[in-house]
Amino acid sequence: MTAPLSGTTAPLTGLRVLDLATLFAGPLAATMLGDFGAEVIKVEHPRKPDPSRGHGPSKDGVGLWWKLLGRNKRTMTLDLSAPGGRETLLRLAATADVIVENFRPGTLEKWDLGWEELSAANPRLVLTRVTGFGQFGPYSRRPGFGTLAEAMSGFAAITGEPDGPPTLPPFGLADSIAGLATAYAVMTALAARDRTGKGQVVDMAIIEPILTVLGPQPLWYDQLGHVQPRTGNRSTNNAPRNTYRTADGSWVAVSTSAQSIAERVMRLVGRPELIAEPWFASGADRAAHADVLDGAVGGWIARHTRAEVIEAFEKAEAAVAPIQDVRDVMTDPQYAALDSVTTVDDPELGPLRMQNVLFRLSETPGSISWAGRAHGADTEAVLTELGLTGEEIAGLREAGAL
């Protein structure tokens, strides 16, 4: 498990984040902040925990996805709509640097917990609002999920085989991209606060970050009327670029984004004469002759095992990677060298292997102190630190706020 170097302090130490969000972009952003030292307090409804606790497979009744998403977070319960819940959140907000929430627009305002009230309690607060469609516009009040963003953004339209249907990803792609973008947005707002002394509202719409990573499609359409088609595993910008089956039934991916790499590949597969073709000199022209190039590369790869293909491509300094499933990832030597999948000790389930912190810092690295904790595990500790007495905490429990 990655741990801070001796004598160092994680870069976000001293930052307090209240994670009021669920499923998945907002909580992931808070996880990223917690990985680098922020104190993250996960605030969940007393009777309706974050649904990620029940998503996907579980072991001994414990949801495994939560162990990843909830890492480095203290957990407490609080019903913001119950008597005493609003006041308690305002007291917490006064001690916090960041709140991350993903309620439908208008929900916090309905509870008198909008920006006006929160900023009055803490003018330095950064309120981070993560929703499907943003805080305004004709869709803002609609329920929003990552799947809708993957559909609306153009991602699904360009994904899949040319003669097949638009294809959605089998995981939370849009949510994950939005989570990373939200962490960046929070740090940007905090940098501004360092100069101005004032907090502000971050409005993150899940439909937008995925549109950004799709590249210049709006620009192409605006200037040329060009609509990118579905091309399967091929590219319109270079070839050969595809997945190819090996002699032992495995698969590899080949990329030739650089002209020199494309030339090396053709020499490797025994078709150097294709390099002299006039159309071979540019990626777009090569892509127009993908059938010829795929035939040459695919035919050669089909006669060799995956290990032979990888060895030959590495020797030729050509770009190749095996198509790996999670079993391969867990034993891949490069991931092992980077400690990309690390081990975390958990009191409920014992040693767990999960993705490590997102990047390495040489002087102030991040770390995973613990995996996701039980629902409400730190409620009394957090409220006691806030200054509430045992009698006040008991009263909140009786009122259903905890």
C-alpha cells in the first residue's frame, strides 16, 4: 500500500470536505481529494445509505464497490430534512472547505440550505454541485445519470461496429470522467480562494466532461459539417489500428499513430513493399486502405502466439498491447511495478486489492489509509468534535436526524 514518505505531509492535509453526494461522480471526486490528505466526511441519510454500498458483488454482506469509493472517508449519518438536521449541517459547513452534493437542483434550497445560507455560514466555502444536466437549462430538473450523458454527448453514436447499434460502455464512464473533472474544479476554486479569500459555487454537469474528452467533433461539424461515423476498432486517422487474434486464441491491440511506427509494423509482418505506396505516407490515407493493412497485420499475428507477437513487436519497437481482462491486470508486471493495484487492510474483510491513488508525487504522495467504513461509523465522533454534547446527539437521534 502506498504510504506518505517519512517526514512528509500529504498535499491536501488540513482541507475538510463534506461528501453529501451519491452514485458516483461526486463521491469519486471526494475520494480523489481524500487520497491526497483531505479529511473527507461522508454524510449519508440515516435510513437510506449511499446506494453504492449495494451496487455490484458483495462479500459476507459487505458491498465491495463501497470499499473502493468510500476509502479515506469518515462516515456519519444526517437527515438534512429532519428537525435539527439543517442546523447540524450548517455547523459542519462552518468548519468545512468544500461541500460536494448531487441533489436535484432546488433540493438544498427547499431545505433552506442553498448557497445563500451556506455561504453565510462560511464565506470561504466551495459548494460543488454535481448533477446530470447542470443547475439551469431545460433539462436541469430531470433525473440525470451517466448513461444519459454517454448517449447525449455523442459517445454512444461513435462506439460500436459500423453496421451495429450505438454502444454504451459497460461501466460508469461518464460518471468517472465527471468525478475526475470535479476534483480538478474543486482545486481550481480553492486556488481562486487563496487569492480572493472567498468561496464560490462549482456547477458540474455530467454531460459536459465526456463531451470534452470526445475531442474536436463539434469543431469538425461546425467548420466542415463532418459527423464522425462508427468505425469499430478502426480509426479514421491512422491504420493499421485494430484488435487482432493470435494463434493461441488471445487478442492484441496495435496502434500506428506515428508514421515511423506504421513503417516498423509493416517491415515486421513481412510487407515492406506497402511502405512505398503513395497512400502510406499519411495516417488518413492509410486509414482509407485499412482492409489491406489489417489483412497484412492480422494474417501475420494469426500465425503467432500472443507471447511471440508481444516479443516481436517489442524488439521492433512497434506499439502493441495484449487485450487483458481483470485477471491479467492483477498479474501484469508493469502494473505491479507501479503498484497500480495495491493492498489495503480492512477490519471487515481483511486484505483487499484495489486501484491505488491516481498519480505519484515525489515529495508529498497520496495514500490509502482505510477502505470504505461502515454506515455511520464516525457519527458520534464527528459531532462530538463539532462541540455537540451527548444530550444534543441523543436528541438528534430521537428526532430521526441521525
